[in-house]
Amino acid sequence: MENTGSNSSVSTSPTIEVPAQKPPSPPLAPPPLNKYAYSFFAPEVTPKRKLFIKIMIKTIIVNVIFIWTALPLYWGSFAHQRDFSKFLHARFIDQDGSDLGTAMRAAFQANINARTNTKIGWIIDDHAKSFSDGQVRNLVIDETAWAVVIVHSGATAALITARENGDPSYNTSAAITFYYNQARNENGANNYVVPYTQALLNTALANFSSQYTAQYFSQQAGNVTAMQGVAGAPQTISDVFSYSSLNLRPYTSTTAQALTLVGDIYLNIFAYVLTMAGLLGRMTMKPFASFRQGVFYRILVPVLMYIPLALSYAMISLNTKVPFGSRYTYAGGFFLFFFYVWLTICALGLAIESAVTVLPPPFMPFFLLTVILCNISVASLPIQLQPWIYRYGFGLPVYNLGQATRTIIFNTESHLGANVGVLLAWITVLLVILPSFMWWSQRRQPAPAGPGPR
């Protein structure tokens, strides 16, 4: 029997071919927009409109926050003037020691004790009874006191003698002198020192004169000789005592307001403009300059550029006849003023230069406004008329420039040494801060290819 081998065949599944998937086609690009062709609410500009609205909402939020946080500083500098007028210290001196001196002393003491805001801070100075006229004036000139009222020696005796002799040359205003210093601060002097003092003197003298005259007539009734004497000197029975006002440092140049207040705002703006121009100009050199050269560009170049800026600012005042020769020679006063302006703009400019290193450009206007507000808040009024927080003004550039300017053009008490010290201190500190900010800013950036900074 023949064995036949069976041929086993291998069965295979049919192959199914999957067609290759095409990659998804990219989204169609929006059609190009035509210029100047759409309204604000057109659907074609919806993305751009949303971006615009987002930017404007952020801007108004930042502005509102700034208004509520910064502007109250300036508003507050004017809010409490009347409440703090008592801190404008003044002296009353009685060298008469008789009826008039006693009556005026009582009137000033009553003013000191009165609970009212319409007064300045009077002090009855018994130590100055023996002062000469020059020493009394120096109390005001050297800014020990905002004002001095002095009842002169022999004032009461002079009236009695004039009545007895019928002296027609008797001068009622020779009895009392009111000394003040307007140029120390014209706002403080004109709004508080002068009107409050004049009101006190007018009231006190009117009351005392009427009582003193009535007392005289009651004592001399029927005395023909006495009546003949006062008939020859009628001023001895009507307003028998008066006073004279002497402004020891008058505010003679109205242009000075531009130098001590408004012009200071311009100095800040000029420094800001120069800094932002320098920021744009440095873009061409920044990628290639070493750190040392960057410091050179950021410090030396602006400081040198402030010189023609400060000189031009000072020279504008020459056309308006600002009295630079009040204390020094005219040329000396002018160049001294220019020097202080240059130091001030260096301090302000280097502060802005430092800020632009670490602040994004959109925030720089707010920094500028902050600098202006902080400086101007203490520039127009005496700091004594402001709450204690404004004492920071003694250490700010604009306040010290204003004080130096008054010394130069009005011959007020010199604080020039302290003023230049404050300005140089600002410059010195900023010469440390600016390179530090530059180094910190450079460290935050990715390291450049090639050799590192030298």
C-alpha cells in the first residue's frame, strides 16, 4: 500500500491597504485689512478693538490708583495752613516798661492764650529788653523769628511830654515797630504773619488809645493849661499810639516765583526729556558697550549735558531783571545761581536715570509725576505751616534750590552751605545707585555670545 504524502499549504490573510492621511491644512489667514476703512465696531477689527480696550482699561486703572495715592500729598500740603500758623514763631519785646508797654504785653499775652487759629506763635521775650535796634532786626533777618513787635523805650513818656508841651511834631507811629521778613517766604508773610500781626496791633492800640484818652480827660478836667497843650498837638488825643511796619527783606521781584516754584517743575521735565532721549540714543551702543563704558554713558554724558541746560535756564532770568546783585556782585550772584541749578538738575536727572534702568517705560511718567509732586508740595509754603510728614522737604533738591535762590536774590539768611550739602549728598548717593541698578539689570539679561563684559 502506497503512502502518499499530503502537501500542506500556508494560508495568508489578504492585505488591506489604508490610504495615507493628509496633514490638516493650515487655517486660512484672515483677509488683509484695508487702511482707514472700518468703523470702531466693525467685526473685521474685533481683535484689535479688544486689545485697544484692554490697554485703555489698564491705563485708567493705573491713573486712578496714582491719583488716589500721590495727589493727596500735594493737596494735603495746603490743607492745614491755618491750623499750623501758630508754628510761625514771632517775638514781642517791651522796652517801654510803662503804660503802653504794659497794655500791649497784656494784649499779646491774651492772644497767646486765645484758642483761635487766626494767630501766629508769639513769644514774649524779656531777654531782649536791652537789645539795640540792630540786634532786634537781626532776630528777623537771621530767621530766629518770623516777626518782631517792639514797644520802644520811652514811648509812653514821649506822649506825656507832647501833651504837656503841645508838640505838633509828635509822631504816633514812633511808639511801636513791626519788623518782618517777606522774602523768607512771601506766602507765609503775606497770608499769615502780616495780616494777623496787623489785626492784633490795630485792635490792641485802638482799645488802649480810647481808654488812655478818656482817662486823661477825666484826670485833667478843668485844667486849662493841659487843654491848651493838647489843642496844640491834636494827634495826642486821637489814636495816640500807632505803629510802623518795616519789611527788612522785601520780595522785590515777582519773577522770583518762576524761579522758586514753577521753574522747578520745568527742571524736572527737562531732566526727564533728556533721560528719555539718552535712552533712545544708547540703543545703538548698548549691545556693544562694556559695563564700564555703559556707566560712562549713563553718568558723565548726562551730567555734561545738564550744563548748557542749567545755563540756559539761568540766563532766561537776565531778561526779566532778577536782582542777582542783592547779596553778591551781579555776575557772582548769577553764576552762583547757575551752579545751584546745575546741581539740582544733576540730582533730579540722575534719579530719573536710575529709575529708567529698572522701571518699564510705561511707568516712567508716573515716576516723573511722583518726583514733581514730592518736591513741589514743600516748595510754596513754609514747612512750618504743614503737617509733620512734610518735614522730608528739608532734604529734597527743589526745596534747597528755592532756599538758595532766595538767599542770592533777596539777601535772606544764608543756608547755602547746607543747601549745597544736600544736593551733593543726593548726587553722591545716586552715583552709587545708578551703577548698582545697571549691574542688576544686566545680570537679569541672558549672557551675550562671545567674551563677557570687561
